[in-house]
Amino acid sequence: MSYRKQDNLFEHKYIEAFIFDAEVTRVFEDMIQRSVPGYGLTLQMLAVIAELYAQKNSKLYDLGCSLGASTLALAHGIKASGCGIIGVDNSAAMLEKCKQHIAQSPVPVVLQEADIQGVEISDASVVVLNFTLQFIAKEERLNLLQGIYQGMRKGGVLVLSEKVSFADEFEQQQHVALHESFKKAQGYSELEVSRKRQSLENVLIPEPISAHHARLTAAGFDEVQTWFQCFNFTSMLAYKI
Ligand code: GEK
């Protein structure tokens, strides 16, 4: 059990462009739980997904592993023998803390400090992008997904969780309002919510669910399903059959 430090970063100052530095790392566990509706459920289900899809002697990848919450969820779900997890993140601060967390892992975990766009995926049965693709430039997303598809075994799955947008203006407005209401219910003030919104502009780029499905299909995936949605947060499963 880790000690959760309260996220009050935006209470005191405005951060122009959000980055995953030491300051964010310190409060990240609290920040993501109070900012992403359904985050805890995505972690719980990663364990279920790993149990069903992790293949014997295969690799599992957690791309954008942050503090290792998604990595550990996978680790606790794996029942197949001979599996290992590769956790990748380009934030040194995150990985430093992640190292301590993954010490509890029941399966071997290797951490890589790298840009996920440069990581070669091989022999993978499960690949996870739990709220990470949204930070990659739109025009680079297809290439990344193609590399993942190519490095996956048949019968494997990619879990893609994302903040999304909606083409319909009314639907978009309502989901944004619901998300902001959720954040206030979690104890964030109006000022914190609006500062965080500005800080993430051009850093976190959401797209419609239909755009994700189309891109996953273009990358080669044979079947794509949305298994979870809460307001403007969703998680998809893309299968290599
Ligand atoms: C969880 N999956 O707890 N290369 C490597 N890492 C990156 C890149 C990149 N190009 N861009 C962003 N990151 C985790 C949560 S957080 C989600 C994932 C969020 C990393 C970044 O450093 C951060 O640690 C992570 O992706 C995104 O389930 O903050 O909303």
C-alpha cells in the first residue's frame, strides 16, 4: 500500500503545459484517481483481461506505465506460466517511483525509460495503453499501433483506454460538464479544474471513439470493441485473431 499524497498542484499555480515531472509524480496516484472516472475499474479489469489473454511464455507490455498501477494489475491477473511484463515510460521521475511499486510484482517486470514510439514490441499476448495514446501526436498514432499489431501474437489483445471527444456538439458539452462535475465531487475547486483544463490543452488530445476504432482497424486489428465508457473516458479491446 502506498501513501497517497493529495493533488493540490493547480490550487497554488498555473502550469502552462502539463508535464510528467517530479511534482506531478509526487501526487499522481491521487490525481489520476480523482480525475479519471472509472480509472479503478480499468485497473481491476486489466487483471481480468491478463488472466484470459496472457499466453504461456509471452510478453505483456504496459506502455506509459507511470507508477506501475496498470503493470501491477496485469501482474496479479496472469495465470499463464513463463510470462514477463515490460513497463515503458519516458518520465524518469515516474519510473523511479514505479521501481519501488513493482517490487511487489508476482511476475518479472522490466522497466524501460523510453519513448513508447521507439519501443519494439515482440512476442506480445497483451499490450496496454491505459490513458497514454492521448499524449501522442495524432499523426503518429497509426504508426505506433501498427508496430504493436505486428509485434503481437495471434490471440493477443491490445487494451486502449482514452479520454475521448464527441462529434455531436451537445453530447460533447454534456460529457465535459459531467466530467467537470465529477472532478468537483472529488474535491477539486472550479479554479483547479479550469487551470488543469488549460494546462492539458494541446498536450492531451482526445478523439472520437469512431476515430479510434477506424485507426485500430487500419493498423491491422481484426476486431475492435468498446468494453467500457464513463462520460468522456473509454476503454477498448482490439484483437489480433
Ligand atoms: C496507469 N498507465 O496508471 N513515451 C513514453 N511514455 C509516455 C509518452 C511517450 N511518448 N507520453 C506520455 N507518456 C498508467 C497511467 S498516464 C495517464 C498513464 C494520465 C507517459 C507519461 O509520462 C505518463 O506517465 C503516462 O504516459 C500517462 O494506468 O496521466 O492521464
